[in-house]
Amino acid sequence: MLPKGQKNKSRLSVFYKKTKTRNIRNKFYCKAQCFRAIFANTSFYNVNFKGAILTNCIFKNSNFSHVEFLGSNLKKSNFTGSKFYNCIFSATLLKKTNFKDCTFNNCIFVNTNLKNAKNLIVGENNKILNEFPNIQLSDSILGLLNEFRFNSRIHNSRVLYLKGGKLNFLTIMLLIEMLGHQLEAKLKALKGELPSRVITSHDICNIVDKAY
């Protein structure tokens, strides 16, 4: 149940009790709240937990692919035996979060205190950044990115532009790593349009990569 004094807060109905859901895909759970939920053998794909509170939850033998924990609170949650692929932990609260027997592949940890977590082992094929990247871009690429700034299919997720209009350089870093010198041509091909709603940084990277 919701903690005392927070009854007016939003919550994830699917997480409110032990769930039978096995596949959770393409969801934007911004600032949602979840307490003491139990998951087993559940797959999360292309899910954004921006500002979500997921405390005292159990995720046993679950898979997380293209999932973003942006400013998420995972205090005292247990991810035993879970796998993380292409996930982003950005300013994530990990106090007493347990990652026993978990594996991470191509994940990014930025501005996140990993020492607060238990049994967390991050392999060499992941990135740990002490601060958010700041990347210099040409005027032409800046102009092309600006065409997406108020696009309703990406605006609310803050994947490309953060609140206040600042570029999300985590996403820019991923775009550059994936496309390199092709980035400008791909952005031009899109002409500021998006074929579907964008939920995560990897989501926009895949869309731009497929542009022609």
C-alpha cells in the first residue's frame, strides 16, 4: 500500500500487488510509485522509470533491456538474479539496493553512487560516469536536433531535451557512438518527424539509425 501521507500520489497499478504480467514493453512510468511489489521472471523492454519510486520491491530472475532509471529511487529493492542490457542509471538512488547474482551488459551509470548498493558488480563492458557528458556539436546538427524539440512524440519523455531546453547529452553520446559521421545525414532524413512515440534514449537511437 502507499505510505502514510502519500495517498494522493500516482502509483503503478500493475505493480500494486504480486503481478502475473510477464512482459512489460514500451511504457513511460514517469514519477509513478511502487512499494513492496513482487516480480519473478518478468521481462521489461523499452521502459522509462523517470523519477519513479520503486522501493522495497522484489525483481527475481527478471530481464531489463533498454530500460532507463532516471532519478529513480530503488531503495531497498532486490534484483536477485536479474539481467540488465542497454540500461541507463542516471542519478539513481541505490541505498541498500541488492543486485546479488545480477549481470550488466552495455549499461551506463552516471552521477550514481554505486557504493550504496549491495552485491553490485559492474563489468568492463559498461560505463561509469561521475558527471553528465558535455559534447560540442556543430551548428548544423544543433539546428537539426532543434526540429524535434517540441515534437509531441518525444517532448514529454525528456529523452532529447531536458526541462528548460537543455540537450540531454547522454542521448547525444549514444547517437554519436552509434552513427558517428552519419548522424547529420540521418537527422536530415527525418525532417523533424518521428514515426512513433519515443520513450527511451535507445528508442530515438534506433529511429534515427533507420532513417534514410
